[in-house]
Amino acid sequence: MSTTYKNDITAGEINALRKSMGWRQNHLEQIEAELKGSALVVAAYENSVAIGAVRLMWDGGGTAVIPSILVAPEHQNRGVEQELLTRVFSFLTEKLKPGFGIQLDIRVWGNQKPVYENLGFQVSASEQRGIPMHICLTNQIELTDAMYKQMDFADK
């Protein structure tokens, strides 16, 4: 099967990928805002079905973040992650001005650490980068199955 890549994906397709990975579903409006506010979105498709996606957040300066790379479990470690990241690297490299540098941070999940290390990423030592911390602000932790079914994901 051939994998195709494009710079567009729907909120419903993002939720389908999240579900395939065992992650919670997010509200479509929130996903749409994330996609719209991204510097770059790249999605991988097989037979018109989304099998992977990456979203780049970049301030236009020296800081860029990939909050996560979504790849359906049956397609992980088969080159999809590498191609998604190659496209992100190309995008950022094209934007570099002489003397500029961009630090790209990423969150890695599960057994994916070796994949990203092979692409040049390094585990951030707290002595060099500080201690990673986070807080989640939410009115609702997870959409229930009943709420998910009420939303029209197919058309988004």
C-alpha cells in the first residue's frame, strides 16, 4: 500500500487517530482551533484513511514544539513517524535565516523513544532544560461515548 501525505486533516480524523491509540476524544471545536493555530499540519493517509498526523506549534523564532505525533498502532514503526518529522524538519529548515537556530521539542509516548532518537532527538536532562511540568485546565476530562456519538464527527 502506498502512503500519501498532505497538509490537511479534519478534527474527526484526529479524534479517530486518538481513539485508535487509546487516547481520549477531544471536542471538535478545540481540535479545529488547534489545527488552525498550527504553523504546519501534516497527515498521512492510506486508502483515504488517516493513519498519522503531526502538528507543529512555532512562534516564528527559535522555539518550536510538536505536542504529539499521532500514528495508528498498526502503522507505528513503519516509517510514518519518520516521514512526518522529515516534512516538519524541511519546513523549519526552509524558514531558517543565516545565523538562526530553532529548538524543536517533542513529547514521546510508549515505545517510540528509539524512533525519535534515531532521528536526532535527545532526552532532555533537567539540568540542561529544567524540569518538565504541566497543568491541565478543563471543564470535562473526557467525552463519554454517548456524547461522542451525538457529535457529527464524519462531516468535520
